[in-house]
Amino acid sequence: MKTLQFTIPVAHDRTVIIQEDRMPHFYPHLHRHHEAQLMWILEGKGTLIVENNMHSFQENDIFLIGSNQSHVFKSNAEYFDEANVKQVRSISVFFDPKGKLASLFDLPELYLLQRFVKDYESGFKVPNEHFREVSRRILRLKEASQLDQLMHFFFLLRTLSLISEQATALSGGKSSSISENEGIRIGSIYHYIAQNFMKPITLDEVANQANLTPQAFCRYFKKHTRNTFVAFLNEMRVHEACKKLTQKKCESISSVAYTCGFNSITNFNRVFKSVMGNSPKEYMVNFKRNIA
């Protein structure tokens, strides 16, 4: 399992790093880095796990990940199939607010941008209605060079700051600081759940992944994620169900329930409503209405 702390490749002639990635699937391990990251999904679908929160992602979603915020863009299972011809693609903007940019943020004229970066350390998803505006800023930044690139970066930050109050937060706040070894263990747990949530998972099985007894695992998981194992597992299953319910080829609610690991329709309906606030059928109706 990869270590939690991740090092972004450094360009010594750049303060802001723009990176375009094209690969079979996104980096599959929970990780963090000193740099904040603005990530535009060009191709690919899956679940973003940030701290102890989950969000579905798809093409043309843009997320701001805070500095040192634990996260993983977990691609859907089909992207890990060797016979799969799909790929993922993204453009990321990395910047360290406490690195070379710190002295610039201290300038009185940039106080509002400094405040924005600090206030939104927990990250957010860019609202869909602002996608065109933000993506255009990212492309201008990517195509610029030297001084122009830095200027476009501040224009991008200003745009993000103006829309931030309308954005959906990625987490309720920073989790407690964890060590590298703890990060490896938690990442291993997340990875195991993400690969096996569609079938029955016992507490003994997942505790074994962390080399803990079931009782110790429950305490450990709750301490480091502020969530119970069952609640986390159910939320991951519900997020997968949401993706399937909104697909054109969705067969039925019952087939989605069993495919996502639920053992009864009654249990699926109850858990789905507790997580999403409405029933699976209401969710489908609302989605179709919004699309229309």
C-alpha cells in the first residue's frame, strides 16, 4: 500500500503546477499533499472520498481539495478491468498556500484571496452552473507561461472565491492529524471496502485487513473517520446505487439494490432514505425532472 503523504513533481521555474493526466484509472490510494489541488475531471466516473465524506464524480466535475486533506478519486470498478478500453483524464492545478506563494498572499491587495484559501481548507465542488467559467480560467492558466500564468492563477482564485458560497463543501472540517502508518492502514481499509462493497462484508473480514480485532477495529475506525464502519459501508453502497439509478440502462430499483450489496429491498429503501433524504424512486423522479 502506498504511503499517505504524496509528493507532487516540482517544476523549479513554476510556483503553480498544472498537470494533465491520462491513464486507465485514477491513483487508487488514500493520500494527501502539502499543495491544494483544483481538479477538473475530463473523463472518468467514480467516488471521491475526502476525509470521511463521499461524493460521486463524473466528466466535467471540478473539485477543490484543501492542503493536506486526505482524499482519493476512486474510479468505478470497470476501470480496473484489464479488458476495459475506457480511460480517465484530468487537469489539476496544484499550489502550496504556505510555500512560495505565502509572501504574495500576505500583500494587502491579496487579503481576500488569502482569506478565501484559509476559509475553504475543507474543499468544495464547483457548482455546475459555474463550470464553463471556471474551466475557461483553467484552460487559460494551462496555456499561459511565466508571468502570465501567475496572473491567470490569481484570476482563477478570484473566480473561485466569488462562487465559493454557492458551492458544496467536501467535508465538515479537517480530521485530526494522523501519522503516516495510520494513513496507510486507513487507506488499506478504504481500498478493501471500495473493492468489495457490492458483496457481503463481515466485520471480521475488514478488521483483518487492519490487523485488529473486531472490537478494536470499531473503535479505531470511529476515532479516525468519525463514522462507524456500517454507516461508511452503507454510504458507499448508496452512492453507487445513485450512479446506477440515473443510468439510461437502469433495469429496476430491486436489481440496483442487490447489485450494490443490499440483501433486501426494505433495507435498501430505509438506508437510501437515511443517506439521501428521499426514497430511491423519488431520487430517480427528481433526477429526471432536473435533466428535463
